[in-house]
Amino acid sequence: MDLAVLIPVLLVVALSFFFDFTNGFHDTANAMATSVATGALKPKVAVLISAVLNLVGAFLSTAVAKTVSEGILAQDSQGLPDITVPMIFAGLMGAVLWNLLTWWLGLPSSSTHALFGGLIGAAVIGAGFGAVEWGGVVSKIVLPALLSPFIAGSVALVATYLVYRVTRMATVAGSTTAFRHGQTVSASLVSLAHGTNDAQKTMGVITLTLIVAGYQEAGTAPQFWVILGAGLAIALGTYLGGWRIMRTVGKRITDVKPPQGFAAETSAASTILISSTLGFPLSTTQVTSGAVVGSGLGKRLASVHWNVVARIAFAWIVTLPAAALVGGLAAWAANASTIGLIAVLVVGLGACVGLFLLARRKPVSAENVNEESLDADHVGREGKNTQEARA
């Protein structure tokens, strides 16, 4: 067994699972933010349910994993991409760093686009523009990214309007409790959908690595241990809770009420499940945030904090190129020599530790995730407490 090949593969597998872990706590807000914000679920109960269903969802389909391993990077006549294992490692490092940076800032950016951006940047720097299947990038990444928030938002807008305007259920005694119970189901569907989509991206990266290294035949599906590992990693990250981003989605975009939360979650779940069936690696962050905005617009006199929405949208726009830049720089170093690969590993780990330490200075936890003291203008900052704000 060639250690020069095996060691980079093991590094990629380990970093892939760590990316999946960050994806879990980064994207917990996608499924549970509105349920926690409305009080439908207790924070720790919410993340436990979400973690279990993320794990279950990882086993339901591998269509997205196939898209990641075959549809983004150009392939030769034998079905092999023109990319090396160190390049994949570099791309993953770019994705991980962007995930942690936006988590620290409390911005619900796209883990999907961070991953693809890192891989694209690494492929371009390491092997040239021809190493990327640009048609696949446009059809399977760019177009879904542009359309999915508006689709989910439109569905949520109509659903919220119907709830308040047609049925009048929101004004009937006890209806709020009914919607809170309904949110338990709708939030669970989002978690299940998240597992069918996001966990598969890590499966696709590991499968791609094994194919490039010669440990797996081109065109084959993810192996069972890959599926299990990806499911467990994203479930563990989800259980630990992405409280910083959950606060942004649940409290800062709009003041979500139970009927709105139910409409937003149902809209997001249906959009994600359909995309997973079609093999589109959709950004669940964009879908959920779009649905929350739509639920705010669908409720009469509800206020949407457009300054927060603008910051989130800006994060969406810069995610792919920013991760591509980091992935490209890392690929330039990692693909040059073993020393370069080690340097990328050391610098990357140092940056990850630094971001975790920064987050510990002003922690957001299950106990304070729903605090009302934070102003919508201060995404990523803790701001002042309620008494100071009133003063």
C-alpha cells in the first residue's frame, strides 16, 4: 500500500467528516429556528429531533452524492476527473473555513456553495479551467441557487396568507397551540430533507476522492461506511446546535409566529425534498431563509428586517467565490509538495481553533437563543442587553 497516496486520502476523509460536522451545526437553524423561536419546541429537544432525522435522511437517497462526484468536475474518457487528492483536500479546507467564519458571524450562508466553491477554486488553480464542468455548475448550482429562495418564499407567502386570511385560524382560540403542534411535524420534515441533501455532499466528496485515488471504480455509488459516517457526522453537528445562526433565522429576519413557522417549514421541506429527488445539491440555508421571508410578507402588518435580509443575501453572493479563493490558494500550496499539504493543514487547523475561541467570548446557547435583546441591525454581534436597550 502506497502511503504517499493513502495518507492524503485519509486526510480528505477526516476533513470531509469535519466539514459534515460543521454543516450540521451551521445548518441546524434551517430546520429548527422557527420552531424554537415560536416556542413549539424546546431548543435541546429540537436539535435532538433534527439530529436523528438528519441521520435517517442520509440513507434515503444518493442522487445528490452522485451529482457531487460526477457532475461538477470534468471527466476523461474513463470517467476520472482531472483533479488530485491534495486539490480536494484544499477545496474542503476552503469550505470548512468559510462555514466557521459565517457561523461565528451568525450569518446563514450556504454550506453547499462553500463546498462547491472550494472544490472549483482548487480545481481551477491546480488543473486549469478545463477541470471544471461549467455547464453542470450553471445548471446544478447557480440556477437552483437563484430560483430556490424565491420558490420557497413564494410558497410560504401564499400559505401564510391563506392561513391568516381565508381560514382565520390564527384568530381562533387555541389555534396557536395547534400550529405549534403542527410545527413539530413540519420542522421534522425539514430535518429529514436536510439529511437527504446536505449529508450526501460529503458522501460525494469522499467517493470522488476514492475514485481519484484508485480505491473505487468510476461511476459507482457511495459505500455503506461513507453513508454511515456522513450521517453520523452531520447528526452530531446538528445535535450540538448552531445557536448563533438559529437566532438570526428565528428572530432577526421577522418576528415569526406559529402559523408563519408552520408555513415556512412546510414550504422549505417540500422544496428540498423535490430537489433531492432530482439530484440537485440545493442550499437548504437559502431555501429556509427565503421561506421565512415569504412567511413574513404573507402576514399582514408583519415586519421583515430587510437590512438583515440584505446581509444574508450578500453572504450568499460571496460564499462561492470566497470559498473558491481560499480553496485555490490552498490548492496552490498543497499540490506543490508534501510540505505544502502539511502547511495547509496546520494553517487551516489554526484558523478553525481561532474561530472557535472567538465564538466562546460571546457564546450563544440553548439558554439565550431566543433572547429579544438583540437588535436586527447587529448580525454576528451580541449587542446590549434588554435593560441597556430600553435605557
